[in-house]
Amino acid sequence: MPGRVARLIVLTVLTGHLIARAAPAPADGISPAERRSGRDFMAPETQAMQSDDASNPGMLWVLQGEALWEQKAGAAGRSCADCHGPAASMRGVAARYPALDAASGKPVDLAGRINQCRSNHQDTLPLVAESDDLLALTTFVAHQSRGLPIAPPEEPRLDPFRETGRQLFNARMGQLDLACADCHDDRWNGRLAGSAVTQGHPTAYPLYRLEWQGIGSLQRRLRNCMVGVRAEPFAAGSDELIALELYLMQRAAGMEIETPGIRP
């Protein structure tokens, strides 16, 4: 914590305190003509694994999510399909998340919305962050939008949270005193410890990482990056991580959803 706090100030944004660093105004993002998916930085064999559903291990979570979609749960004895119908009804949904949660007035990501449905409509407990079942359901729903462009909601009430995400993306953190933008805006197409530095677009989440030997959320990757710069990561599901996700989706607007992606 001290390594991060020593470099950060508190920025108050509407509903609470979120963290950002006082710094010169950064360059915002990458020009549309230069934007590239993380897939484009991968080795040909990794690209081929993602493209072939029979070889893509992330499809195991899609299949698990499909079974959970039809499975009745909770005191209400209802399944996702009982309310939403076939999976095709979810096409385009992942392209619009995070979205505004009317009850709280804050953004909610796709996994958070799934857990809200469990609590409010199935009368059962929310699934634990990064649990196999939550990842499977999130991957299954996101997979229905594969091939569609990311289309962040045009909702003015989300603008302060998007701005907080932008501030966080450009905030230097941890003992290494690095910001997300230092790698993903300024040094993309380079290499770090032998691995490609990509532009950081969240087009393929949840995705399967060979390093993890499993599937994981965008929040897991963000937390990993924070650990990598020797900063204390934000808590899973925190306002800060959702604000970052909101900004990253805006930054990738128009890019194609690939879920489930494959990365090293």
C-alpha cells in the first residue's frame, strides 16, 4: 500500500473516493487507424488455437456456461433461460457492458449483472469472483456477441466513471512508478521479459491464458498488472476496477469481440 499511496492522491467523483495521480494531461489512447487486438501480437500457433473452437480450451467454459444457463437455481427455482430464453437473446449484451445500474447509479460489469440476477430473480447467493461457475456464465454470455463491435452505452451518467477510469489508466502506481499507459499507449509493440506488449484492448475477455492454465476475467488481468508494478491491487469488484473496465471498453469501441480469446 505505501508504494502506491506515496504516488497517488484521492480524486472525489460523485459517489465516493477513487484514486488517481496528479500528473500532466496524458495523450488519450491510440489513434483508430493504429488500434490492434491483442490477438495480432500472438504467435501464429496461439492465433490458430483461438480461431479453432475445437482447439480453443476456453470453449470448455462456454459449454459449462451453456449448461448453467439452463440449470434452475435458488429458492425461486428458475434458470437464466426461464427469464431470457435461448442464448441468442444475449447477442450484443457483452458489447454494451459495463452499463449503468439504475439502482445504485454506478456502472456494473457483466459478471456483476449476472450476480444481481441470481440475487434478485433466482433468490440465491451471488457467485464468488473468479469462481468457475461465474466465469463460465460470463464467458457463455460474452461468447454470444463474438464478432460484434464493442458499443459502449451512450449514457451521460457514466461519463464521470469513464473519466475516473481514464485517470486510473494514466496513474503511475507502485514501486516501479508505472501507469497502464506507459506500456499500452507508449510502448506497445515492444517486449517485456520476452512477452509482447500489446495495446491492452479488452476484446477477448473472459479469456484463456496459457500461463493460468484456465480462463480469467479482465479484472484478474488488471490485478495481475498492478502486482507486476509492485502496487497493491484494487479489490475484485471494486469501483476502481469497474471504472477502468468502463474506460477500456470505451477505448476499444468498434473493435470486435473475440471471447473466449487465447493469450500466452
